[in-house]
Amino acid sequence: MCGICGILYRDGIRQPEASILKKMCHTLVHRGPDDEGQVILNHVGLGMRRLSIIDLTGGHQPLSNEDESIWIVFNGEIYNYRELRAELEKSGHMFRTKSDTESILHGYERWGIRICEKLNGMFGFGLWDHHQKKLFLARDRLGIKPLYYYQDEEKFVFGSEIKAILQAPNIHRDIDLLALNNYLTFEYIPSPRSIFKHIRKLPPGHWLSWHEGQVQIKPYWRLSPQVIPWDEHEARLRLFELLEDSVRLRLVSDVPLGAFLSGGIDSSIIVSLMAGLVKEPVKTFSIGFKESSYNELTYARAVARKYNTDHHEFTIEAKALDLTEKLIKQFDEPFGDFSIFPTYLVSKMARDFVTVVLSGDGGDELFAGYDTYRAHCFDRRFYHRLPKIVKSRIFELLAKRLPPTDKKKGVINSYKRFIQGTRLPKSLYHARWMVFLQELERQNLFSDHVLETIRQTDPYDFIFQYSSMVDGQDDVTRTGYIDVNTYLVDDILVKVDRMSMANSLEARVPYLDHRVVEFTFTLPPDLKLKGGDSKILLKKTFWDHLPREVKNRDKQGFSIPIKNWIRNDLKPMMLDLLSPNRIEKQGFFNSEYVSHLIDEHLKGKENHSHQLWALIVFEQWYDLYGKDR
């Protein structure tokens, strides 16, 4: 696991400065505290910071082939590298290290750009091919590892994080107002956009090649749902086989390894499979809260007891807010998901004991686990059939009058969120609990000049893009496909990567082995969602692996009591960052409306925590990164 970066000058003459490469690498120390390397190859410079996981002494990068005509910097893990190495050695390739990086290098020599299709793992890499005068970048199928790039008339720059790119000279920092609109609507910025106009994310499952000043970007993998009528017994056998093998592959490590354990179904299944594959007790790590409706430690402890794990846990208090600026700084661009706090703290705790953890991320998207799937089903079968007058005069009026509660979810909070989601177009109903800025709110929030810029664009454009790719599929398959390509990639995986890497901890995600993902999108909808129950096949396959407490619990989600924190510990910070003078000076937002949101939230009239936290994050981020230096 590493952080990588590079810079290429278009004229073919100008050499990158060693000091610049050094500065770029320095911003990535948290991703790789164990080693550093740079190489300058005429007009190309490559750099990396390494977190040693496999081949601790021999995996130094940048790494070259025998004649130094090809150089690579690599971030991630290739789980099938031993099989690839054996195949390549049979065809005459000579290996100097035991690292997985070298399997990509020699694989590129043999298969060219098709090497990406051979890899099972999580990765972002940059490769310079001197013979072809080509820079080749690639990102893993599901986007588990990040990769950003920038180009202008003089240079091409790439990095694992934006902060590395910003160290290169003369980087334009113009704010992309379309991305800002996406951010405040969804709390994340979808690929390929970033908050900066001239910096882009390489989409998952894509490669990029730079050759003679021309950039080409193409997919090497696309998820293609093809539902087939599985026999349930056969489907259960296949799921167990695939997921067990995925976990087995992700246990390969030359350093200590453990697992995140939330007490939910997904992480509990991963821990159960790990326990069956290793001799020593699995090290497990859980996070809790003082607020009872947010605390899930009881469930995690039940799993730990069942599998006799070496269990560790930590309870978050409001003093965790001291981390706010530090965590915002880790993201390089605004990111509004509250659960950065528990993800960071559980990663910090785990790093005291291990260097690698397995997590249960991806299970909700693959098996229709989110509340929004059930809400969409309820709406389609019942709510939307009601007369408009009944909905407006009874249900909507009631939702407006009910005050929010301090609970994590609860009937009232869930009811209000459901009604709010029905105001969206029907094509967006699946995202009802993932949209945090409605059209009227957007018109009130943004300043006139921002509204003028975004008026001709649709903040949901990327949702519709993926929706159009699966027209004709059933609702469960279609919405799962959209979530995998959007919310999973640009929210969940970004959060886990940045917060684990902030602690120099590698997080591996067995559910996102591409074989598992492809299999789940062959399943008929009733093996995922039936009536009010979700994750049907997953539960039936692993039901005996789960303790009674976990079997009987509801879906909770990894969240924090931010709405309460904003009224208390975060209040001084909010009032400072969202003061009318500051808002008016920047010119992005309407200060009167922002003050209105603050007033209603502090008085308990409405829960505006999502909008207010997103604005706090943006203002803090803008101070750190948004202004030209």
C-alpha cells in the first residue's frame, strides 16, 4: 500500500525538479511511512511513499524492468500476484523481488494494457514506457484505490491524492461549481469530477494513456448485470465459495492483520470466514457512542464471543470534534459524510495492533441492504397510489409539523426522510435518503452568480447516466447498479481509504472482489429483497454463522450524533465558519438563508445537520486548499 505521484512535461525537454517530487511525496507520508523513492527519466518524474505489506525488504519503488525501459509506481495490493508471477516466469520473465508490484511490471511487458484485466486486487498505478514514450495509468475495477490527474498546456500531473498534485508548479485551482452543486446535493463529488475544474478522478475500471501530448481514457471493465434464474441452493453454494475465497486471498500479508467489526451482518460474516481460515484468534476492532441509539457495541461483542476474537473497542465522545480540521484536511476536496469520525477512530485504534484490516463495505450495495431499497419498494407498491390530496394534506403536513428527534433513526426521523424523498422525481426515488439538497433549497442557498453557472446542468446527471445503462432491469438490480457506481465508489470507499490511510492502515474489502460483484448482479431480485426483508441470499447462506443478537437487529448504518454535536460542541466553529460576513465575502452562498438554517437547527425546529455540516466542511476545506497560494 502506497501513495504515488508523477509529473510529465509535454515539451520532452524540461526535467521535473527533484525538490518538487520530494514535496509531492511528502504530502503522502501517511499513506506510506516506511519508504520513499523518486526517479527522474528525462521529462518524466515518478515518486512514491510505501507502506510495507508484502516483501518488506525488497519492494522498493519506483521499480523498473531489467533494461530500465519501463518504470512503475504502484498503490494497492494484487491478490493473485503469485499466480501471475508463476505464469510470467514460465514464459521467461526474470523477477528480482517478491513483491506484487513486479507482477504488474512484467505483466505489462507481456500483455500491454491488457494487464489490467489480469489483476485481482485494488490498485492505482502509473507506468512510464520509454520505448513507446507513453505514460500509462490504471485504477482498479471498483475504485477502491484513488487516482487523480491534472493537465494543462505544459504538463501532466497525477497522484493518489489531490494534495500531491497541488505541490506541482502553477496548478490552476479554479472551483468547479458543478462539482460544488453535486457535493451539497449528495455530500460527495462523483467521478470523474473533483472540486477543482482542472483536476479529475480516473474513473474506476479505466486506464489512461498519455502519448505525444494526447490523452486517451478507456474502460477495461464494466459491470454488466445479467440476471439469471438461479436455483437458491446453488446460488448459496456459489456465494459461499466466492466470498470465502475472496477472504482467503485477502489474508495474504507479511504484517499483522485484523478486521473492522461493526456488529452488522456484513462485517460479522467477514469475521466468521476469517476465523475459519486462520489459526490464531482474529483481531477485531469496534467503535461505540455514549448515545444509546448510536451505540452498536453489544452486537459486535456477540460476534467477538462467538468466534473468540481478540477484541478491542473504543467509545467516541464529543471531544472527537477536536479532530474536525485534521479529518477535513485528509480529503483534499469537500466530503460531507459524518461517519468519517468513527472510521478514523476505529482505524487509529486498529493501527496500534495491526497494519491490515478487512472490512465489510460493499455488502449493502450488492444485496439491497439500505433502507432506501425498502422505502422505494413501499412507495412503489403503496404510497404513490394514494391520491395527491391525501398525501399533501395528511402525510406531508404531518411530516412538516413533527419536530426531529435526537435518535439516530427512529420512526419520526425515518418518516420525515421518507416524505422528503417523495418530492424527488420518480427516477430518483431510490436515492431518497442520499439527497440532501432539494431544488427549492438549492435556489435559496446558492448566490446568483453560482446559480447562473449551474442553471443549465442537472445535479443528478451522473445518476441518470448510470440509470440509462440498465434500462429494462428490475428495480433492485437497477438501483444496486447505480449505487455501486456512485455512492459506493465516491462516498463509502473514499471515506474508508482516506481515514484508514490517515493512520497508515491498509483496508481490504472482500465483498468487492470483482468475481463476487459480478455474481451478485446475476441474482434475481427476490434473492436480495423480499417484502420488508433485505440481503435474503446473504442471510440464508451465512445464517448459522451469526449470533442471535445480530440476526434479530435492524439495519443501522455507521453514523454519529452530528445533529446534537452541532447544537453543542460544534456550535462555536459553525458560527465562525458560517458567519454572514464570511459567506458574503466568498460569494458562493446566500448568507441570509445560511443564517436561517442555523437558527432553525439550534432551536430544534428542523434537523439541518446535513446541510450545515456540508457547509462547515466546505468553508474549512476552502481555507486549507481552495485559495491560490
